[in-house]
Amino acid sequence: MSIERNIYLYYLHNFFKTFSFWLPFVFIYLLSKGLNYTELLMLSVVAGVFQIAFEVPSGVYADFFGRKSALIISAIAKSVSVGIYILTDQFWIMCFAAAAFGVSLAFESGTGSAFIYDTLRDLDKKKEYKKIEGTAFSFGLVGMATGSLFGGWMVVTGFDLPVLLTWVAFSVAIIVAFFFKEPKHHKASDDKAYFSHLIKAAKFSWKHPLVRWLLVFEGIMVGVLVVSHKFHQPYMLLANVDVVFFGYIYVVWLLVSAVSSRFAYVLEKKLGKLGSLILIVLVVGISLIIVGMYLSAFAVILFLFGQFAWGFIRPVINDYINREVDSHHRATVLSLGGFMGSVFIIIVAPFIGYLADFYSVVTALLIDGVIGLVLGGILLFLISSAGTAKSVRS
């Protein structure tokens, strides 16, 4: 099989691993099993802990034993996670599902980007990375949108069928991953041991100011969005939006993310690095603050801005990082972005869940937005300083 087929299989894999029929009501589904907001956010904490535990080791595994097998492990873990949620309504058992989901995220984080980047490197098409990664991410978002549309129609008959179909779709992603062909890894000849590789990648990321702050920036911005996603559905219910419309709303949101991801390279080229990063911070922070100030069905439109950022962040930030990192460390270094996001979620999610339980959902969204705006602003300064220092040294 020609390695060029990896590109099209990568698109297909991204579609099925996100072909989620339960997406428009997943948090309502979990709340219906008796969870409160604190427990709902604690599932994110459990997922985050396991993502942290496996994040960097999974990147090292991918660098040493292959991106293909790492992506297969990720797909299996995600399928197992949904299966557990289907079978239980006990919080402590759901924690096992959250743990499996965290493992899935860890093995996926950075690995897919490294897989497709090295595929393009072998094909002498590295310059097309940002375009192809954006296209692949948009396929994933289209998978979410398609599943959301059908799931929204099905939910009127109950949760069981769309949740089961979500498990089936995630299982198909496992099959697709088996057809990948492993690209060359371009390992350094002195990388002979797991811990040696890990330490070298960590040292590189720490000593490279631009890479370090880009990883933190990606982790925090994605973390803010992940936390806010837990409250989209409860917010809409409080704003008297009928659940039967959730599927249509999610389709619009996800198509915005898909278009944003697909054409991220075009907008980034016009804005430049600093302009793109400023846009991310403003879009994430200000939109959540406004939504957190007003409870209204019309405010739901503002969630579109977060969906734009969701599609824009990954292809842009990963491209900046890929330019600075050698292939033999690429998956490990990129996985550190997910590690940073997990740390942020573990620290912030319980606090935001507490605010939702004891104050309100809108208060939780408001504070989440403030955190994103403040921390994003600080990181913009650090990234700008690191970029200036690099240009002066060069």
C-alpha cells in the first residue's frame, strides 16, 4: 500500500473517531444518570489525571514503537469508554470510563499530528502540513456535526439508540487505524532508551522558550474551551431552548469549527503569528464572559466564537511547534500540549463545577472566560518575548 493513502485514511479515521450521535446531549445524558455538576466536572478531572499519566509516555511510545499502534490504542480506549457509560449509572464506575477516555486522549494527542507530518515528510510534501492537518480536523468536526444532526432527531425517542450508535462509530475508527502504513520516524541514532528520549524531549521543550509557551498556550486555551463545553447544554436548557433543536445547533457550531480548521492556514497567513494568537485569546475569553453575563437563547449564538477557536487552534499552534522540533521528538513534544491542557483542567474544573452547583451555570461560564482572557494575555506577552529573543539571537 502506498504511504500516500495515509492522508485519505487519516481523514476517514478523524471522521469516525468523532462520529458522535450523543454529542448534542451527552452532558444532559450524564446528568440524567444522577450526577451533579461537581461530579460531572470530576469526570473531567479523572480523565485529565489519566491523560497526564499517559500523555508523555504515549508520545514516547509513538516515537519508539509507531504512530499507527498508538492511534489504534487510542481508538480502542475511546470505544471502551462509551461502552462503560452505556452500562452503568454509578459515578465510581463512570470514573473508569473517564479514565479510558483520558488514555484515549493521551495516545491521540500529538500522535496524529506527528503521524501525518512524517507521512508528508516521506512524500516530500511538508509544506502542505497545515492545509492537510486542517482538512483532517475539519473531517472530524464534520463527523461530529453529522452525528449531532442524526442524534438530535433520535433523542426524541430516548438516549439509548444514539449512544449505542456512537459506540459503533468509535469502533469503526479502530478498524480504519489498522489500515495505516507506518511512516519513517527519522529517529536520532543516540535515542536508545525510553527515559533518555523522554528527558531529551522535555529538556528541549523547557529550554526552547517559544515551544514552551506555545505548549502552555495551547493547553490553557483548549482547557478553557473543554470546561465551557460541559455547560453548553445546561445553559441552553436554562435559556428555554428545546432539546429537539440541540442537534441542529450543534451542526451549525461544528460546521463553523470545520470551516475554521479547514481554512486556518489562509487566515493565519493574513494575520501572522502574533495576530492569530491574539485572535484566539479574544475570541475565547470575551465570548464566554458575555455569555456568562446574560442568560438568553440569543446568547447561544456567541458559542459560535468558541467553536471558531476550537477549529483554529490546533492546525495553527501545532504548525508553529512543528517548525521548531525535529521529527524524532515530534510526537513527544506535541503531546506536552495535551499534558498542559490536562493539568489546567485538573486544577480548574472542580472549582468551576462548584460555582455551577452553588451559584449558577452562567457564573461558571463567566469565570471560565475571565481565566482564559487573563492567562491568555499573560502568555501572549511571553510568546512575543520568546519570539523576539529568538529573532535577535538568529
